[in-house]
Amino acid sequence: MFQRRISHVNRLNVDTLIFSSTIQLGDTKFIDSTNYTFALQREQELFYGNEGTFNDPVFTEDILFAPLDESFALNTTHTSPFIHIDFIDIGGVTASSIIHIGSTQDVRMQAKIKNIRHLFAERERRRQPR
Amino acid sequence: MIFNVVNKDICVGSIKIRAIASSSLLLVGDTKTIQLASAFDTPPESLIVGPLVSVAPKG
């Protein structure tokens, strides 16, 4: 077991917490967080509600993570057993993000995003300067 | 290789963050490993110029 300190936060203010985000107070062992986003931007406000699939290669192909079996001689010394923070102020937490007050051991986070822009007409090409 | 780290006192006044997004992590504490991956796809064919058609509807 590696050495872990005690996190001490006096005040934490979070305005918005959405889309499977987490505030974790206390120690954890393993965190595995995944987020798939399909974003479709249109020139006009038009929403069918049945669009988009997660069959695209960006979602179906796995991102390779290195195995955690590397032996590594790390000696950590903590002169103080505390991490002090007086005030944390956060506007928004979204899309499988995590606020973690406390120690953990292994963290794995991944995000896969597909972004499509839908314009309704071809733009006039800008003239090249001479 | 022997890697020695000495963590001395940490005392932070205040942290102000606008947003934490897309599988991000704000960690106040210690950890052994962190693995992060992100894939963002917006290829040329993802720019659609055309009339009002539904994009890849579900079944």
C-alpha cells in the first residue's frame, strides 16, 4: 500500500453537476469513467430526436491502455500528512467527470466524441488577396 | 532507476474552475496511476452541406 495523505477542504461550491458526473468525498481504489458524445450542430434549430448511432469507428474501436504491471521503484515521502485547500469553486461538471476529494489508487478515464456540423447551403468563397 | 519524491506542505487558498468536462478528473489527494484517453472525431465528411435530412437515424 502506498502512502496517502488526508485531504482537507474547508468549502466546496459546485453550481452544476450533470451527465453522470460524480463528487466523491473519501478514498477510492479504482475509477473507470467513460463518456460517449454524439454532437450534431445545425445552422438552424432543428431536432428530430431519433438521430445518431454509436456504430461509428470512433466509438466501436477500443483505445488501448498500457497494462499496469510495470515495475517502478518510486519512493514517496510526505512531510505533511495533509493537503489543505480553503475553498474550491467550480462552475460546471459534465460528461462523466469526477471531483475527487481524497486519495485513490488507479484511475482510468476516456472520452469519445463525434462532432458533425450541418450547414444548409454552400458559402460564397472568399476572394484570395493578391 | 530509483525515483525519490518528497512532498512538503501543501496549503492552497482557493481554486476557481469554470468547467470540468468530457471524462476529466479533479483530484485532491494521492494516486498511484492515472490513465487518460480521448478521441475526438470531426472529419471532412462530418461537414454536411445540404438540405434538411436526418443524419444516420436509429433503425
